[in-house]
Amino acid sequence: MQCPLLYRFRVIDKLPEKPSEAATRGTLVHAVLERLFDAPAADRTAPRARALIPGQWDRLLESKPELTELFAGDTEGERLSRWLGEAERLVERWFSLEDPTRLEPAERELFVETELESGLRLRGVIDRIDVAPTGDVRIVDYKTGKAPRPEYAEGPLFQMKFYALVIWRLKGIVPSRLQLVYLGSGDVLTYDPVVADLERVERKLLALWEAIALATETGDWRPRPTKLCGWCDHQAVCPEFGGTPPVYPLSVRPAGSGEDGQGTMGPDRAEAGRPVALEGL
């Protein structure tokens, strides 16, 4: 949705991307908030959460050694210290937005996957699912950035509706609430979906998949310039910046050749290198 050519670079070409301090900090904060719920309710305090940060950072480095590149040349450890301090402030802010001593999540960092009637598979990882005594389900997602302005709020909300659709198709339950917790600005945004919302999301995903299938088969991936281009790792191979994309690694067919099956999902789309599912972020 952001940029078809970026989708190609990431999903089909699998071009490497440098780790970023912001994204890695988000991963670290998510890990701390997940692990905090291992403790008894009364022990879920801000000091305990801060104390989890060094250990979770070590675990992250162990699983992804490439993250050491983030602070290459930081011989005095000043940049790393500031970065960890920013993670601490984000974790502390969470306690002003939610009270973990009153929460008992049903699920944390839950991997979910379902297949629609069309054959399209949807999958993602949900930060937290709360289930009330009444059976009402709340999907919660932590964001370490700031809440977007209203005109840009649809993107994060679409992600939440994506997760709600997966839960609905998996369990037959429409989540009562979708909740975005923005630690960067201290905002909590909520939305209460209904079946019609999720049906619209499903139609949109199917249309999106048709577009992906067509671009995959024809090799026609268009860049979509936005302000986010300044943070893209692939400017050197993007036509918008005078670059040339790498040779397309898949076989192509001319658009409109009459071949059946375009936009459908079946075993023929499981060929090496071809995307076979949509994932929530």
C-alpha cells in the first residue's frame, strides 16, 4: 500500500536493509512489555520494567548480531546509553497510559494465521489480546512513535482491522475494541469494529492481492513517491532517485495474455520467490 516497488524489493528481491535505531528500539520496548507480564501483578512496576531493558537488549543482540552495527564506533558507549535511556522513557510512559497490575492478557505476541475462502492466507503477530469476563476481546498494539495526525491515522487503524479480521475468521468472534497505545506521545486511540468494517477490509485485501498478483506476473512494480522516501534504504536502485532496479528474478508474461488464474490463490502461486500471503506488521 505504501509503495509497490518497495514491496518488490523486500518480498521478491529480498534486498538487505540496514537496521535502524528507531525500529530496534521499538523491538526492545515490545520485548520488555511482553516479559513484564511474566511477573505477578503486584510486581509489574516501572522500576522492574526498566530493569528488564539491559537483559532484553542482550537477548536481542544474541539473536541478531547484526544490530551491533547500530553503535559501531561508539567507543565510549555514549550513543548506546542515550538510546537505552530513550527506551526507558518509553517504557515508563506506558505506566501513565495503562495499569499492568490490573491486566491479565490472554495472549502476548501471538502469531495468528488464517485462510480466506479465496485461498488468500493472512498472518501476523498481535502484541496483546485481552479477554474480559464477559468474553469481550480487545486487541492492543504498542507503537513507540507518536500518534499520527487524524488525516494519517487510517494506516495504523487498517493494521488493527487486519488483525481483527484474522481473529474473526479464526474464532468467529468480532473483537469489541482495537486499541493503539502510542508511547512516543502518550496517546491511546481506540476503535470499536463491527462486521461491516471487517467485510470491507477483506474486500480491500482481496483487491490488494489482485494487484500484487498482477505485478508479480508482469514484473510491473511502480514506485509511489512520498515523504517516507527519504528513509528508504533502496534509493540507489529506485528510478525516482535515478537508480535502476535489479534484474527481475521471476519469469513474466505480458499483461492481458489471457492466461487463467490471475489473482487466484492456489498451489501454482507457491513457486519459489513468489509471495503467497499477506502479513500484518
